[in-house]
Amino acid sequence: MDERFLIMLSVLITAPVNRILNMVFAAMYTLLMILVGRGSISEWRSFYVFLAGMEAIITSMIFSKALKWPRLPVDSL
């Protein structure tokens, strides 16, 4: 997917939908990276395990940030 499409989509959709989508996709991607990291454990693939761990940390931070987003009243949007 093109980055411009994702930027446009995040601007056009409402904040509550954007929040939910960020939480869903961050959780799915975090689980995927954990599975990739577990499947790559070996001496030769330690770099991939490190990268999968870093990506899991970053996407879990995205999830927690989306979870803590302030909820605005509908009439203020």
C-alpha cells in the first residue's frame, strides 16, 4: 500500500475509527512479529529475532498510545 493512501485515510476517517483501527492492526502486527521472532530462533538468525522484538515493542507502544488517546465529545469534531 502506498504511504500517501494511508496518510489520506488517517486524515479522512473519524478519530474514533482511526483509534480502533490503530489498536486492531497494532495488536495483529505485534502478534505476527512475536511469531516471526519465535520461529527464527537460531544462531544464524539472531538479527531477525532482534528486529522482530524491536518491531513488537514499537507496535505495542502504538497500541498503548491509541488506547490512551483522549476521547472527544462527538459535537466537538
